[in-house]
Amino acid sequence: MQVYMYFIPLLNKQRLTMENGVLTDSVAYFVEEIRNKHEIDLKSITVDKAVPSKEFLVLLDSVRLRRQFGCDISEEVVLKKIDNFLQKENFTVSYKLFNDPIFGNIKVHPVAQIIIDTPQFQRLRHIKQLSSLSYVYPGATGTRFDHSLGVYHLAGELVSTLRDKQPELELTKIDCLCVQLAGLCHDLGHGPFSHLFEVIVNSLPGTSRKVWQHENNSIKMLDHIYSNGDTRRALHSWGICDEDIEFIKALMRGESDHVDSEKTGRDDSKSFLYQIVANKENGMDVDKWDYLARDAHYLGIKINFEYQRLLYHLRVMEVSGRPQICVRDKEADSVFNLYSTRYSLHKQAYQHPVGRAVELMIKDAIVLAAPHLRIRGKSLLECLDDMERYTLLTDSIFYKILDSEEIELAGARHILERLQKRKLYKCVEQAEVSKRNGETPEGLRNQLANELGGTDFTVSLTIRHFGKENANPLDSIWFYKKQDLVQPFQLTKEQKSLLTPVQFQDKALTAFCKAEVVKDEHYERVREVFDRYNLLPRISHG
């Protein structure tokens, strides 16, 4: 049945009151009424404010008159007419402002506020962005909450820039809003202590699952939010429908090759949007832009990367038959600074030996406690698939163990008590490793751990790279020249050699001693084993 037939009856019944010639209720209200009563998809009709009644009624009347005079207009044409009208109008939104230490005032759309005001998003206030690094860098107290707001902001900046610069992309307001919401929701699935929780889950005995990653739970958490009737209706009232939720989830995954266009309502002409939040092509995305700037700020480390110049030199161009985000050739330095900053932060902070020692202690404590922990009657592993209980999993698990009096948690509690007194695991040796005679660093780590044996030692493998493992990240970037906005290109080997190092990845094995008192014989034991494998030390010991 044709949509426009429902508009006039709604207006005639005075569902929308009139004041000074303006509809006091938003068009979104009666779009929702129509959807609920007649199960019609009106996702393309979205507005942020009441519509001037005279102009809107003229539009509706023109449709009705054509109908009366025998000129049948399809639903698609009517929707397009109304959507074009709404797109041209300069509707305003009542935004909320969040004062952010990195970007200043962040304007938050009412749709984003609907998601922010859920327990699933609010829990991110209680999950530290930098895991336990505050034990090394006291200022490293930023949370996944403010990081998610930052990614939301940058996603909006980038997609708005592309829309304004290239109107031929035909990006709608809903497209842009979905990209922002993907940025907002991309980390919903993080567990206690952020990425450390992935290591913890994959270390739990009895787990039969594949390698667990927080990204999968981010999708589950968004589904859980959307399953709430009040939240779903609130999103519908702003024009966010089932297709848009599927689109947001695809944007969060960043896998454009596996997207079902029928589910998302977007075809390949908009596949470049999947590169904005989680860029699987080359890793140049707004998630990285935010965490590099934010982490450096909280760590007190100066960095060279500035996203602002890069932002305004991006352009969508066709690469191998598909649209892709390309970079102006003169910004090649800025692009490589992005990747080198990532490497630098891993080297200086993320993989700091003392930080790694603290993480190992927290991991050991939670793994020991896991069989005895209960979150509203369910085990830690069971909570991974129960989003209501997963919502309750935050960094507070640390104090749940530390403050417990249960005898079963005594071992885990003792480790955390040591941590509180800074009786940390001790880094006793560290050595650079690479693949040798078919032997992988992972295999070598297992051999060292077996040789050291006992409960006094643990061996950790750390990997640092520029974002694409051992590959040059610039190999995946397409550039364009100011004089040629049609044909993108990649840098030659000679051009890249002026910007990048020869090697893009290094790996190191670190031996930690768990004993509360580290003695000379502990150092001697580790040195003996490392010498046997011809591993040269990376660090000296005072």
C-alpha cells in the first residue's frame, strides 16, 4: 500500500497540533506511528526538528492531487520526494556537549545519547583504556568511555568532510549518523582491563571456544541494547531501523567484503564507509587516531602524529572497481607518522616490562579465581555469552577478589595483595628473537618455559610492529595527486625507502620471576637457559 495515503488522515485527525504555523511534534513522531500501525519501512524519512507546516503540507497536497487526478505515484517516488525535501531543510538538533580533554567540546546527537544512557555503555566508565599501566604511568587513567566518545567525534568529522567535499557520494544524514554510532559502539564488548581480558579468557582452563576477541562481544552488546523495547522505539523515532543496526554492526567489523547489502540497505558504492571506524585494509582509521592521541596525553608522552592535516587530505576514489579512501600524495609523511607513533607507544609504554609484570599478576589472579567467581549465579565463562551479566564485568573484579573472604580465592587474593604492596613479578631477562631454522618465537617461548619449569618463572612473548606485522603499512595505502582526482596510485619502492625502516616488526622473549624475593640464583638460572639457546640479552640489570 502506498505510504502517502496515511499522511493526510494523520494530519486531519489533528494528531499534530499547530502553533504559529509550525508543527509542534516532529515528523519522526508520525513516521513512527505509520510504521507501527502499517508495518511500512520509512527509514529514509528522518528529521531532527519540527517541519514548517505550510511547505510540508504543500508537498503532501501535491502528492494527493496527483493521486486524485489519476496520476499514480509509487511509494518509492513519494519517499524520495519527502526525503529530498527533508535533506534540503536546515533542521537543527538539540545536541549535548561533552567536554573532552583531547577534542574540547564534543557535540553528541540525541540518537547517540540514547545509547550512551544505557547500562551497557555506562559500564565503559569503569574499564581503563590502558589496562593496568597506571601502575607505571600514574596519569594513565583514561577509560573506554571517553575513548568511545572520541572515536564517535572523529568518525563524524571524517564522514562529514567526505560528504561536504564529494556530494556525488550521495551520503545521507542517516549514513553519517550510522558511521558515528559505529564509532561510539565499537568497544562495547571490552572486558575488565581492556585487551588484557582477552588474554585472560584465552588462558582459562576448560574453554573450548576459538580465540576470544572483544569485537564479537561488541556486536552482542549492541544487539542487547537494541533488543530493549524502549530503546528500540526511541531509535526508530529518529529513523534508525533494523537495516541501520545491521549496517552499524558491519561498520564496527570493518569487513566490507562480507557484508550483506540486503541486510544493511547499502550497496558497494558505499563500501568505503567500512574503512572509517575499523579499517581492515590498512589500519588507518579513526579508532587509531583517537587512541594514539588520547593514550599519549594520559601517558604524558609527546607524539608527532596530527590527524587534522590528514583528515582534510582524504578523498574517495575508485580502486580496482570499488570506492576506497585515498590520501593526498604530499601527506605520505603524515600517514607513516601514524604507524610509527603506534610502534613508538608500544615500545615506550604498552609493553613496558613493569607494566607487563603487573598485567601478568592480574591475569594469574583472575585465572586462579575464575572457577570460584560468580556473577549473579553464573561463572566467568558463562558471562561471555550472557550480555546482562557481562554488563556487570568491569575493572571492579579486581576488588571483588581482593575484598573477598572466601577460602577458595585465597591464592588469587594473595597475588593482588602483593600487587598492592608493589611486590611485583621481576623481569630478569629479555632477548630479541626471530624465526630461526624453522623455529618460531612462539615455539621457543614454550621451550624456555618448560626448561625453566616450576612455579617461579613465566616467559612472555612481546611483539611490536607498525600495524601490518612484518609488512610495510604504506604498501596498503592509495594516494592521489592534486592534478589528477581520477587515478589513484601507490608509492614506489624508492619513494617508500625514504620514509620507512627496513624492518617493520620485532619480537622479544621476557623471563619474569614470580618469587617474592628474587635471588642471584634466579638470574643465573634464566641466564643459563637463555645462553643455551644463544639468546642475546636486550636489557641489563642493576
